[in-house]
Amino acid sequence: MAFETATLGLGGNIGDPVHSMAQALKALDARADCRVVAVSRLYRTPPWGKTDQSFFFNCCAEVSTSLQPEALLDVCLDIERGMKRERIERWGPRTLDIDVLTYGDISQDAPRLELPHPRMTDRGFVLMPLADFAPDLIVKGVAVRDWLARADIQGIEVADQSMDWWLA
């Protein structure tokens, strides 16, 4: 069974999003087909897209998985549903959001899952945490650290310096 490296973006701003993200990471790590390899620091982020809502908490994680990309997406969506995620409005408030950002070197434009994530290179709230453990990761031909240098990171702050915050 071959394992591949994938990166995930997690976030939320309803209820206890930090707890929800930690539980999601623990659920992924508890699976035989998925292991959490690295987790970023925790970030507090101004709302993006739809700005009349509470600040978000965000992080990124690297997982080693034997799941295919769509199967990994399904697992993430199941975890979201288990934590009562409701998709009411685009970029709206949510208890938990888990995005598959990258999966190995795969580049695909499929209806269910576009890889790498189509908007990740524009989002400081993805690039900052991703750069915590994968600054040299190449996305669309450019290193994460270089995407980050171009990104709007205004208002994004570190909420927890520890990269083990999710294990507490």
C-alpha cells in the first residue's frame, strides 16, 4: 500500500473551532490509512470573502495517506458532517472546514476536487500556516514561501505558537 503526502487547510469560526480542528486532526490521525505528519501553528484570521462575521481560526496539516484524493476528500467531508458542518452560504460562518490543498504532485481539474486547491495561492490564511512546515512545497510552479511573500496577510495573527496545540 503506497502512501502519498497531502496537505489540508482547516478553519472555522462558530462554536469552538479550535476544538473542532483538533478533533478533526485526531480523527484523521487515528485512521489506518492516514497519519498526521505535521501541523502548523494556530492562526486567528479576519473573515475573507464574506466579511460581516466573526474572526476565523485556521491551521494547515500534512498527512501521509494511502487514500486516493477523492477518498481523502470524502473522509474530510464525513468529519465535517460529524461536527455538524452546514453549508449555508459561500465563505459564510462554519463550525469546521477542511480543504484538500495538495496531493503529491497531482494536478487535476475534476468537478469534485481541483488540485492544487484553486484559490490557495491567493489566501494568506492558507499560505501562512502552510509555510510553517512546507515553505519549499512547490504549488503551481512556485514555492509556498514565495506565494506567501506576495499574499495579503493583514490582520492574520498567531493564536498559538506551539505546533502541538491540537494534541493538548
